[in-house]
Amino acid sequence: MKPAEILSYLTTDAVNYFVKYLKAIPSDKLTWKPAPTCKSPLEIAQECLALCDFLILGFRHNFKNFNPQTWEACLKEACKFSDTGKLSVALKRKTKELVTLLSSVKTSNYKKEIKSPWDAKKIKLVDLVFDHYWHLSYHVGQLAYIQTLYGDTKFY
């Protein structure tokens, strides 16, 4: 498999698992937080959609305006989704758009460094290429853990 095919396979698999776990959460638990400083399952899903949009904008515009203000705008837009069914559809659609966009990134550019939008350090392009995949995978674990806290121990 070529790197773009691997990325597509892994990211598509991750978004499918994420949506499967999100849909398994009862509606009365979607805004529940295990602690005041934690995110709810709905907020986690909104953040995943926001990151996908943020990465699309970054890659599409050569990382111009790849900054905290653009991130906040993406998050604000994603937070308009309160229905997880519609959010899931948007997340899958945006993930497909991102994967298609990322397939055009040449692997020879993977070591290129850009300024991180979250702090002052430099990050490699390859980190951003795989960021949505990693982010979804991480948050599937969070959704699964939240489910165990309210008694759901099934694997989905």
C-alpha cells in the first residue's frame, strides 16, 4: 500500500469506529460530563469535526491563517451541531474530503516544518497528515471510557 492508501484506510476506519461508539451513547448521556473539567461526548464529537475542518483549511490554503482564531471559528461552527446523527454525517463527509485532500500531499514534503497553531513550537507536516486519524482514535477511547462510567461495558 502507498502512504495515501494507508492514511485513507486508517482514517476511514477510525471515523467509522468513532461514529459507532458515539451512536451507542444514550441521548441523556451525550451532554453528561464525568467531572466539571471534562468534555461531554457531544463536545468531544464537535471537537473532532472542528479539527477536521481546521486541517482542511490548513492544507487547502498552505497553512495561511492556521492559527488559534481560525481554530476557534472552526470549533464555533462545529458546536452548531447538537444532533449526533447530523454531526456524524458531517464528520464522515468532512473526513472523506480531508483524506482526499491529504492524498495529494507528496511524501517528500512530510518532513517540512511549520509553526504549530497551538504553541510556538515547530511541527512536521507528517504530524498534521495523521492528526485527524490520531485524534479520532484517541477520542474513541475517551467515548468508550465515558460509557464504562455510566455502566455500559459493551464493545461496539
